[in-house]
Amino acid sequence: MKVVIAGGDVVDGTGTAAQPRDVFVEDGVIADVRPASDEHASWHVLDATGLTIAPGFIDVHSHADNVPFLEQDDTSKLLQGITTEVIGNCGISAAPVNPAYRDELKRILDRLMPNASFSGWSYSEYLTEADSRGYVTNYAPLVGHTTLRVAAMGAENRQADASELAMMQSLLEEALDAGAFGFSSGLIYAPGAFANTDELVSLAKCLRPNTLYTTHMRSEGALLLEAVDEALEVGRRARVRVQISHHKAAGRENWGKTADSLRAIATARANGQDVHQDVYPYTAGSTMLVALLPPEAHEGGDAAILRRLEDPEALGRFKATIESDRSSFDNFIRMAGYENILISGTASGAFEGQTLREAAAQLGVSEFEALVHILRTEQLRAAMIVFMMDEGDIKRVLSDPYTVVGTDGLPPGFGGKPHPRAFGTFPRVIAEYVRKHRVLSLEEAIRKMTSLSSDIFRIPDRGRVASGFIADLVAFDASRISDDLDYGDPVRPPVGIDWVMQQGDVVVKNGTYLGERRGKRLRPV
């Protein structure tokens, strides 16, 4: 069908000032963008009077790997204007799966992404099965370092030997051949955390020019600057592009360090490195509750963790480490305090919406004992929200011209009260940092959420309102758009988005999903 979107102001994604334009769409592609006119003969008119038209938003940091395998369509991204997601972040992807370690990987995935299992084991088989089920949004998949490591050597806390490293390299090559946009690491999570820098460099050397290395760095707290140095070292030694994930300074004593970290990244860029970073616009992070335990707790995988949680001697060591360690790992309890750690979801639904301090009071035990109780009874299947960042760091990172935007939302299907970033990240950027704080212009915010993201990840034919690009578009009221969410009631659509279009068809209208999987799996260009 031939459609002209008329009457709106177009923010084309490049940073160019908003202009009244008519957008002509034919067969799912933008045929032309012209100055506003009343002449639309033979075209069906979609009236956009009073609305801003922008490229569909690109979520560069998603964990929605399991969405094709869910019975219900996950609409959290489309309803906030996201039409494309980069999945497989933080070192965790659903494939490849070595049958010898299938149970170990399944336990890791089950903590994070329900129903992510599939019948094959290679990365290409995973993509083929996901393709057959269909996508709600467009997918740009990464392969995870943790997943590669489990496939090669399980959850052992040691360096990979030559044969294990060769297996990881082979599996990474297979994933790249199948269409992965790169590989990701999650260096605070076992067993990926057990790898040294040389291992990461050896794997990154497998990457192709149109792919990249993304990293949840080894520290975002006391060792933030050292972690940035490691990320840059991997890119420099492997001669690959680098994306630093959800860049932040966590813990009050580290607030402000993003000034130094961004300076280090800018210096690397001036010296010829291709490096960017992403951010989410909230002062709270979210991850698995088991990440509160010190590194020694994680060796050997879930079964070993659960055994240690029954061992008084081991628990004594963990408690002492948590209470004293300020720098050897990202100690969220020291960074935030039990009172600022909110239980967002558990397998049974117990304790959801309570802080660890509140759960301890309910149980009549110490806060550490409450943590252990929840991990035991939920078999590690519990997630948390941690309030540990400063608004000043968010503004600083977001305003950097090389920053893009990602939700970092946990995968759907877990239930509970997940972080509102999964439902409102992109509207919040406009509401808080364009309208309220004036950190960004609307045009610059849209650039960070569209064309810059597509350029970094080599996402084809998306990210701009221009002739020849796919008609993935979002229309919103720039004066009203907002996440309108809070941590107690996060599972709601944002406000101010009038419609979302995929390949020329409206798939969201007035906050309602129209019920068809229209997304595609993309390949890097």
C-alpha cells in the first residue's frame, strides 16, 4: 500500500533540526521525504498533525533473547517505540550449547530468561529456530562470551587451555558466519569473570570488520577506570571496535568518576580507536540477586553455589568479604546498602517489591541471612534492582556525543516488578533529559536512539527517515511523551506515543499492540 504520513514534524535521526515534512511509504520502504504539502493524489494519507515522526528507536542493549520462544508476544519494546533490538548482551546468549554442558547453561539461562531453551546446539540452529517462530521487533544478535566458555569448559574457575580456547574461537566463528553482529562479555558474572584479558583478546581477533566487541566491564565501581583500560586494551590489541555497555559509576564513593572514564575513552578515540558507550536513564541498575555473592561463591556453577549456601563456614567467609571488600569486585551491598536493594522478581513470587532490609524484618533474621534464605528457597532464580548511581553521572554520559541508548531490561517472562527501564527507557530520555533537564536537544536525543546506534552496530537500512530506508517509524507527541512509570508499578506502557510502524504497517496504535509479529532478524552490513 502507498501511504503518505502528512502533517508532522520529521526528526530524521541525523541530528538535523525538525522540519515539517511528508513521508511517502511504498511497499514497506520510505519512497520519499518532501516538504509538507496538501497534494497527495493516489496516496492513502496518515494524518500526523501535531506529532513528531522519527525513525523507530534502536535498543542497543537488550536481553530479550527468549522472546521468539515465548507463547505471548513481548510488547514492552514496541510500545515505547523500539523497532530494533541488539540481543545477546553481557556475555549471555541462548547459544551455542554443548550437549555435555547443556544443564549448566540451562541453569544460568533459567535465572535470567525463562523458556530460552531450544532443540539444537549450534548458534545457526538457534537462529533458524528463532526465525521460524518470528520476532516482535527486529533482532541484531550477539553471541555471549559466557555462553561460549560454558560450551568449552563448563563453569570452572581457571584459564582456558589451548584446546578449550580453540573451541571457543571455532564456535564464535560459526556464530559470525550465521549472522552474529559480534560478541559480548559480562565480566562480573561467572564463569565469564574467570577469563583473563588474553582470552578476550584471542576471541576478539576472530571478529570481522563489520562486527564488534561489547562489554559489561569487570567493574563499574571502585575499579571502573581499570576496567575501562581493559576494554580499550582488548580493542587495541585485537584491532576491533568496542562498545562499553551501560556506562556508569556505581556506589556513592565512585560518583563522578565518569568524568575520568569518558576522558580515557576520548583519548583512545583520538588515538584512532573506534569505541562508543551506551547508557540507560535511571539511577538504579538491575541484575540477578546471586550477583551479590563474592566471586569465590560462583565457582563450579549453580549446584556448587547452592551447596555453599548450606555451608556455615563458606557463608561466614562470604559475609566477611561482603562487609570488608571495597575494590576486588563490584560489591553491590557495600555500594548501595541492603536498604537500597529491591527484590524485583523471584521464581515463587515471594518478597517481590521488598528491599532486602524489609525481607529480613519479615523473616526475623539479619539482612545477610535473608539474602541467603531467598537464594536457597528460590534456587537462585531471583532478580534485584539496586539504587547506586548519581544523576550527574547519567547526565554526563548521556550528553557525550558518542553515547547511545539501551534499556538493559531483563528478559520478559520472569514476572514480578521488573525495572521500569524495560518499559520506558526511550520515552524517559525525551521527557527527562530533553524537556526537563535540557541536557540534549530533541534532535540529538533521537540521533543517539537511532542513526548513531545503526552506524555503530552496522544495522542495515534502519535509523533514518530518508529515501530508501525501511519504514520503521514512531510518531509521538513531543510535549507529552514520558515513561510515566515507577518501581512499584512498572508494567505499563508509556504515554505520548501515538503509533509505531514496522515495514510500513502500523503495529502499535494509541498504546495498543495490534497483534502480529512483524520483526525480522537482521544481518550486519
